[in-house]
Amino acid sequence: MKIVRFLPMLLGAVTLATAAQAQTVNWTIDGNRQSVNIGGIPGRTGVGASVFGQNMYVAFTPANDPTNDGFNDQYMHILSTNGAQFTNDQRLNMINGAGISDANPSLTTSGSTLYLATNSQQSGTRGGFTDVFQSADGINFAEAPIPPISYTFTAYSPSLTTDPATGDVYLGVTNAADRTLTLCRLPANVGSWTCTNFPGHTQMGYNPALAYWNGVLYVGFTQNANSHNCDLFTSTDHGQTIQENTSLGGDQSSSNPSLAVYNNVLYYGFRSNDSGNNFIYKYSTNGVNFSGSLQTNNTKMGGSPMMVNAAGIPFNGNLLWNWNSANDSSNWLWWETAH
């Protein structure tokens, strides 16, 4: 059955009160890009997004630009917005490297560089090779230093984030062999990654979500168990060790989560683990204890959310954005904003 989504002039804004600081968050469904068809892993489609310069960039694996390489890879596309106007999406202009993917790419910004990470399925299995690209203009991309991930294949999609204080870039992946976490760090102005594996820790069902806040690296994930419980690792030593935070309250998800920091609050967004496929989020003011589950405008998602703090773009730059693919066969790119 096709899910029909309504624009804000019909729905209006929904006000959600969060108890800990009586904070009010207003969400509005802003619109869609009907020319953009999100591809990737069926039922887990999503995008990567990051503010770079004075624009927000959105990278995705399309549903209709195949490489015909014998696998499920597509040529990755990217578009940008200043909050009011959008560029047309286009293939990544690759200076070197393939620029192909069968999963959801991830974006992050460090200083004057936009980083993109993705998996391609050239292995021929569900699990591919993680590759990282970098760009100085958001249009032309080249191979970045290759992270020395010791596992042959990584599952689903990689995730990126940046320490805003130092500019260090972090990469998180799910290892296809045992579904455990690997974290990699690329220090600012250093040309090589260091990676740490965490065998024996709680297994992840999909890829992790990363955020860096107040000196702590946060890793959100959905457990690889029948429960599909939402979970969280934290690291206070640049990804060398991790600790599990079990305070999310037993919420369940059918995709990977998204983490974002907005107004000095950490948000954990995810898709519900039922046929509703609703966008749900929780928040924390201290990184330890989380609010109850909150739902936004009855938003339906075809895959995972991608929350981004829009600070830095000229229009609507004081908002928290969420990007997602439509919960129907169109796979259109949708977005909503909160303040």
C-alpha cells in the first residue's frame, strides 16, 4: 500500500514537549525532491548529509544509474542546498577512484574538506569494500587515505563524524564476519588512519551512527538480535576503547539510527520496528540519560534517518534537519526540519 505524505501547509507543525528541560521542538515536513530516487539496500535506503561551506550537501546511491559491473553498484550522486534553493543532483566528479556504491554513503566536514565514505559490492556478497573520498569544493572528489580495516568485508554502510574541536575525522563500520564494530580515526593534518576492532562486544544489526560531542565519541546502533534494540557505545579516548550505554529504554528499530548534536543536546533518531516505519527520536542533555521516545508528524521512512545540524547555511541554518527516503515505491528524497 502506498503511504501518502502531506506537505506542512496541510499538516501544520507538531509541537513536542521534552520533559527534562521543558524544551519544545517543532517539526515541519518541508518537502521532497521527486527527481531524486534513493537506491541502495532495499528497505534500508538512506543518504549522507553534511554542512560544508555555506551549503548542506546530500550524497546518495541512486536507484537508476547502474554501473553494469555485474554487481549491484550504482554511480553515487550528490546535490546541495543553501536552505532555500537546491542544485540538481549529479554524479560525483571523480578525480581518481570509482565513486560507486550499493549502500548508503556518509558525509562529514573537517575544516575545508568534505569527506565521503561508502561501500561497494564488488566483492559480490552482502558486504563490500569501504572507501573514503575527499573534496575541497563539494563537486570534485579524489581518493582519501585508505583506512586499514583488518576485516576483508564490511556490512551495510560506513559512517563518518568529525570532532569539531580538533578536526579529527572518525569512521565506523560493521564487520561482515562477526557484526562487531571497527572504529578508525584520521587526525587533522595527518595522512593516515588508525583503526581499532572490538571483537566480543555487542553485535550490530546494521551500520553504526557516529557523533562527537563534548569530548566523547558516540556510536549508536541497532542490536543484531531478535529484539532489534537500540543501543549505544561511547568512547572517551578517541576510539581506542568503548563502553556500552544501556539507558535507551528498550526501544527497537528496523534500520540503523542517526545521531546529531543540536543546541548542545544529543539526538538519537531511528525508524520504528513495525509496519508503521515511523521516525522516532530521543534526546540527552548529558550523553548518559535519554528522554522517552518522541514521534514527529507521523513521518514514514523507507530506510534510515539522517539528522544534521544546519548551522552555517544562510537559510534555515538554525534548524535540525532530517533527510530520508519515501516509504513507498517512489523512493523520493524527503526532508523535515525542527527548531
